[in-house]
Amino acid sequence: MNYQKYQKAYSPVPLTKRSWPDREITSAPTWCSVDLRDGNQALFSPMMLEEKVEFFNFLVDLGFKEIEIGFPAASETEYQFTRHLIENNLIPDDVTIQVLTQSREHIIRKTVEAIKGAKNVIIHFYNSTSELQRRVVFHMEKQEIIDLAISGAKLLKELEEELDGNIRYEYSPESFTCTEMEFAAEICNAVIDELEPSPDKKLIINLPSTIEVSTPNIFADQIEYMSNHLKRRDAISISVHAHNDRGTGVAATELALLAGADRVEGTLFGNGERTGNADIVVIALNMFSMGIDPKLELGNITKIAEVFKKFNKLPIHPRQPYAGQYAYTAFSGSHQDAIKKSMDYYKSHDAAHWQNPYLPIDPSDLQRNYEPIQINSQSGKGGVDYIMETKFGYSVPKQMLQHFSSIIKRLSDDKHTVMEPQEIYEAFKKEYVNLDARVKLNNYTFHVDGEKANMTAKLSVHGVEHEISKSGNGPLDAMTNILREATGRQVEIVSYTEHALEGSSTSKAVSYIALSNPNGEVYWGAGVHENINTSSILALFSAMNKMI
């Protein structure tokens, strides 16, 4: 690969001392969704007006108070959508719409025309500032670029007289990450001088990684530099709009918050131009996982994903953080075991805080379930145990589970894919439950005489009928004596447990029995029946069927 073809696309950041590495995120920023602009313009099939309205309402329901609805001068659809929201009074009083415009006169005038009658608006104007854009695209010197930004600010102030709503401004030096920091600060300060913001009416200075060209720490340095060099800092809200060209849009945004950013622009699930934008869902839920109120309602992640897919006509990766199909799935046996033990501990100890070695948040907080543990040849007994207990109500003894897990591994190997829960259950029944192919119980009676149980059983061994009566210290012991005589095998019960089958639709009990022979070999069986005595006897017959 011709790596020598490439070089750094950003200038050194003249930051002599940085403070952001020692800070922590302690509160959510101001969120601004750009799904309806940056996300929409990246779609194969951009949303139509009706879809935009429904998606806008959904963003409002999620709790966004600032929503960039489009670029009204870019197309008639964008313009009509803006007018539709305003004229039909569809914008809640506590929500501010944001519109984008280049710092060009005819585009600004069209934009201002589009927002007339709106109660709360942010007019977001921008022009490109990077050395490459100045030299290759616009053929302009630095002062000409500054003049272009100032002319846009002046025109907006003049046209504000035509508007009667609460108007705020946002300025973006496009290609900020590739702009010399001294010049980025110079042009932003020129805009600040022109617009004269105050603490009561702050100007948003948006610092976009229009293209992501560095590691996130460099972006954090750039943000801290700007935070230290902007005029009227108490009248400025620093916003970041990270793209994801290097796959670090989320990390860059989080470090930018440490470096002084007050506001975040992004999209649901990172949709946007090229490789997309910073994923607001991930950033917000990362905060949630640290005990910080994200200030967004993300409690039904499945619904959010469904709405996203409906309007954007895009898939969500199965391993997408928090929302992916496999986000709460473990294939590894050690992971499955640790997840189950941690969940059991969390429940039994009534813990105040969620702790799990592999799940950063409790999936139920997002209306997701633990049940999609997937079982394949890499899985261990922890995952099999979890499936059997949570889905079917079987608390399989540990030693029996060890044996059963090896069977599931083999079956999964043969299948070359995961075992579905129902397949695991069917394998358990086939291997252990109410087995009677070689030794079959036809019927039995018993009565208790003092401390003894006297039993008579009719059974068949390899098709040969027997009727035998024996006594024991209980029904199970008596039936064991009957089986010894009928089969000629000297067996001992080495493990017995039972419990109600809570996962059953009817009231049933399940019993588990391990039989050993004189060689020390152990055979497991299980019995399921409405009567607990019968379930234990069926478990005994199942184990004997495994033995002979």
C-alpha cells in the first residue's frame, strides 16, 4: 500500500497546556438532532414531507429541544417542510427548530423567508475555512473568507427585523478540523464581534469535524484551544458536529465535551454523509451507563430502531452498541457463565447499582431482554443453564449440566451455527426426560407401612414383562430395588433433586437422578409429571435407560 501518498491533514494545535485529560463528563450537553438535515441528505431516497413530519414528531418525543429540520434554500421539499411545520403549528413551544444556510446572500434571504412565523429558530450559517478549501475550491485569501462570514452575519442582523420570533444564531467554520487554529479563532471572533452575543442570548459556535482527520485527542486539543481563545466566552455555546470518517465520532465527541464543548449535534445511530455522524444514542447511553441523566428518552431502544429503519430505510448493524440484535448476546462460554452469575447476584442481593462484567447497562432499562444468549460450539454450561432456566424453568444440576453442555457443543458443531432455545430444550428432552425405550414402567402401586414403602410394579425390560414387589425406605428406594432385580444391575442413586416446573403451562414437577454402577460410571435421567413421586420414579427409569 502506497502510504507515502498521504500526510497529516491538520495543522499542529498551539496548545501548550491541556486540562481536558483530567476532567470527567458529569452532565448531558445540549443535544441537537440533525437527522432531518445531515441524515436526510445522506439517504438513497430522501424523506418526503409526510415522513419528515412524522420523524420530527418522533424526535420531539425522544426529548430533543433543538432539531435541525433542513436546508430550506436547497430544495422545494426542504422549504415546504419548514413552512408546513410553522403554518400548522406543529412545533412545541419548548422546541427550537434549526435551519442551515451558506453565508451567501440569496441563500440567506430564502432561508429567512422560510422561517417567518416560527417562535423559536436557530439560523445556522457557515462557510469553509480550511487551507485546502481556500486554495482549491474557493480561490480566496483568509481575509476574503472572513469577509464572507461577516457579510452573512450582517445580513442576518438586518433581516431579523422581518422576523418576530426568538431568533438565535449559529456559525460554523466548515472544515474546522483542517483549519489552522489561529485562523479558526480569528474568523469566529470576527463573527462574534459582528453579532455581539450576550449571556442571555448566546451565539452558538459550532466546530465541526466536517471530515475526521485525526485521533480524538487532537480534536479535543482543538476544542480546548478554541474555548480558550474565543471572545465573550460566557456568551458563547461551543457546539461540536463530529463525522465518523475514522470511526471515532463518538470518542471525539466525548473528548470534546471534556475539552469545553457545551452542545452536541448528531444523529440517531450515526446516520449521515459518507461514514455518518456522531451517534447520539450511543453517546447518551454511555452517559446513562455512568449514572448520568442523558436528558433524552431512550427507554425503548427497539422502537427507536424500528422508527429509524422505517424512515431512513437503513439497517442497524447486529452488533450496534445498545440497539443491535446481538448487543446483549454472549456466545463465549466463560462470558455466559459470568453474565448469569452476575445477574443472579444482582437479584439475590437487591443491589443498588447494576454491575455485570459484560453488560454495561441492564437491558431491561431499554426494554430489551437477556434471553438472546446464543449457544454455539464455543458456549459453555452457563449459557445452556441460562436458556434452560429462564425459558423453560429447568434448574439442571451442575454435574448433569456439564454432561448436557457437551452434547449441545456436539450438536452445534454438527449444525455449524447457533442452537435455538427450542432446539436445546428438545435435545434435553430427547436425552434425559421420561425415557422408556429399554426399560418401561407400565404401572405401579405402593402403600406405606410404618417406615417402609411396599411397592408393586409392572414393567418391561427389552420387551420382557415383569411384575415385581419390593420394599424400601420410601417409594424411590423401593422402585430402585425392583429395577435391580428386573435388570440384574447393581445401581446406586448418587444424586437426586426436584423442583416445581415454573416454566410449564400446567402444574408439573421435574426430578433429576444420577445412577452409578459398580465401575463408578454415572448416568443421568429426568422425569416430568404432575405427581412428584411419579416424576422421581420416571427420572429413575430414564437414568436406567441410559445405563443399559
